[in-house]
Amino acid sequence: MTETQVMEITRQAVVLILKISAPMLLVSLIIGLVISILQTVTSIQEQTLTFVPKLVGILVTILVAGRWIINSVVEFFTYLMQNMAYFIKG
């Protein structure tokens, strides 16, 4: 396995991780921003207030995007397994 192949597989894996984590991160960011604005407006300064809404939002996002996430990971894993002989020969 050459250094170029290792770098390409690593790049593909990092891009996949970024793509599949983006929906959860965006939902968490939006919920956190909305709750922060509400805390500022109402002068409620409770640090743990954002935890439950973020958790619920992330779980809903996983339910909605779960099939796409699993399909993406399985597709990448299948690509790796189908080309394993090629990678080992280098």
C-alpha cells in the first residue's frame, strides 16, 4: 500500500465523517443559538437548559437521517473491502 493510497483513503474517510456528522452538528448549533437568544431575552442564565433540547433535536435528526448515514458508511466500507486486494498489492 503506497503512501498516496493511504492519504486518499484517509481523505475519503474524513470527508465521510464530516458529511455524516454535519446534520447533527447543524441542528445542535441552531438549537443552541435559539436557546441562547431566549436566555438573553428572559435573563435566565441556566447552563444546563440547552442540554435536553439539543439531545432531543439530535435524536430526531438521527431518526430522519439515519438511513442515509448508514448507507454512506456501508457504501464506504464496501468500497474498502472490494478494493482490499488492490490496496494490499500497492
